[in-house]
Amino acid sequence: MKKIYLLPSFERSIKRLTHREKQLLANGLESFNEYLETGQSTFGFRLKKIGQENYEFRLDIRLRVIIKADKEAFYLVLVGDHNDVRRYLREYR
């Protein structure tokens, strides 16, 4: 099973979240972990490929989590809105 690592950019983006958004993040990460363990997603969880190695999943209508994947691990890169995701994809192709 692949390991999951938190990047410093992910930790910085968590600090900007409200308490409610942090709860949404915790629930989303539980769903992501369950998806990795079972291969089946919970209701409402969808992992979407947005680049060669990048994936995202939604926390709510506004917030997204960006994940970078390689052969050995998943890296949690960023939590942000649609503009943050676009900025990340533009800068780190």
C-alpha cells in the first residue's frame, strides 16, 4: 500500500481554513483513506485526475484537495479553492 505524506504547502494551506473547513477536510481525508484501503468510494467522494501526476477531490462546492501521486506514495499538496488549484497547475506543470 502506498504511503501518504503531507507537504509543507499542504500544512500552510490548512492554517488558512476555518474550523468548519477543517472538519470538512478531516471527513474528506477519511473518505480518501477508505478509498485507498477498499478501492470503493463513499457517497459523494470522487477522485479526479487533473494532470499527469495530479489528482483532486472536493470537500464542498468551493474547497478542493490536490494530491500528487507517484509509484511509492501520495503527497497531499494543497487545500484551496478553484483559483488556488489553477494557480498550482499553472506554476507546477
